[in-house]
Amino acid sequence: MRETKRILVLAEGAQYRDAARAVSARFAGQVAVLPEGVAFEQALVQWRASRVGEPDSHARGDSRGDSRSRGGCRGDSRGDCSSRGDCRGDCRGDAVGEHTLAVRVGADGMSLIDLEPPHRCLRVDFAQPRLLRRLRGCAGREPLVHALRGKAARATTVLDATAGLGVDTAIAASRGLRVIAVERHAVLAALLRDGLSRASLDERTRSIAERITLMEADATAVLRDLGAANEPCVAYLDPMFADAAHKSALPSGAMQLVRALLHQEGASPQAENVADLLEAARAAAPRVVVKRPRTAPPLAGSAPHHSVRERTCRFDVYVR
């Protein structure tokens, strides 16, 4: 498993300290507690201004730290976080200088936040109105589901080898498909796990969450094991960071924040890794679907059997 570095974990109040520490243990990061009373931006200024000091040096004015921070992530990729708090807890005063991103843990669940203005925020939220409309089938025909199912009317198991933020995973599950969602990156897997946990408690999204099984693992290894076990499924790949043309077309919200996360750790897949992933998928599954930018060449130069197109992308289908 890839070791995730340089992730600061912010607990929105002392009651979330233990949860933040559990998250931090996976990321090899530091924990800070943000009690109520100081704007998030002001807390960052205080962090940067404090070059020395013992842990908890900012906490002496309020050792209880039992108030939750105000504000939070609005739950979609367009929102900003505007939490309030102060630097208290386990971090040193210069912690922000060592980090560019942070994971926040609080009443709204887990979110990823950019520590630089405008403090973009990302939280996996399957009940976000625009996505929920798609999950309920209100947006009409889903080319992704058509590509995954083909002519098969019966339920199909899909192995989403690049689950990421789980949007395509949820769309497939909303149409009755069972999805094994594989994500190798610890932060993305944690965000998706948190989103699925909240979705399982919401009657609007519970049935979708129940059809999704999350695995934090390397997809190529999972696919090779699947092929050895001879278990039929449809493999789905969305290698969205594999080529520069696709990178430049990313929107300014969630995808750019995810790209920053992957870039700072060198986790973006190189062309040879993507080729290996496609090879493993085609060896393991009788049907493979690859999401591509609409005008991009086929992945790894391998021509598909056919393609299903939508406005901004296409789904290349490989059949054997």
C-alpha cells in the first residue's frame, strides 16, 4: 500500500480527537484540534506565525476543547469550507508550513481541504442534490450503465478498479449493479468510506450503499487475483490522471483538489502503469469498460470493440 504523506488531520473539536487520530495513523500525519471561536483563516495565520512551541501550546486558554467548530464542507466539489477554530491539540505551531492539504473530521464526516486560499473543500456526499438526481434516474439514460451492461438485462457485478470519489461507482449501483470499488490511495479510500457510511444511514441512498463493497488495494493485483479465481465480472477503468490532455480539461473543483493530492505524492499513474492495468483487466474480465475524454486516443493505444458516447466523454468497451 502506498504511504500517504504530508496530510494534516484537523479535528473539529476535542470530541473528534480520537477519530482524527485513527485517521492520522493511516496517513502518517499530525493531528490538530479546532475548537470554536477563531476563524479558520486566522488559525492558519497563527500556525504559520508560531515557529516553535510544545504541542498543545495554543490550548492553554481552553483545555476542555469540547465545542464543535462552526461551518464545514457543504458536501459538493463546488463548496468552500469556512470552519472556525484555533490550533490546539497534537500539532506543532509550524504544522501548516509542512502541509498543503488537510483532512477534516467532524460532525459532517470527513473532508479534504486545501490549506491555501480559497480553501477548496471536498467531501463525498451521495445525497448532494445534483448527484442524487442522477442516482434516482431523473437524468435519463446513463451511457455508463449501458456500456457496463451491454445487452444483459440481469444484474451484473462490476469491479471499479479506479473508484476515486465514487461518483461512477454510485451511478452503477443505483441501477441495480453490484460494485466492488477498488481505490489504492489511502486518503481517497477514507473519503469514500466515510461517504458510504453516511449514505448507508440515509434512506435516499441506503440501497445504493448496500450494493457497494470498498477495497483499499492496488487494482492491478486485485484484477490478477480475480482472473486467477475465474470469477466473471465487468471491469471498469477511469484513469483520469494518465494523460496531460485530460488533466488540462479538469474542472476547478473536486478534480483539481484530488489532482493536487495525487501530485504531491507522485501517485498519478504513469502510462506504463495504466497499460498494465488495462492488460490485467482484459485478462480478468470478459468485458472491460474504459472511460476516456471524448477526443482522446484509446487507452494504451488498444482499439476497443465499440464505444458509447456522451457529451464530454466516451466509454470504450472491450469484449472477449
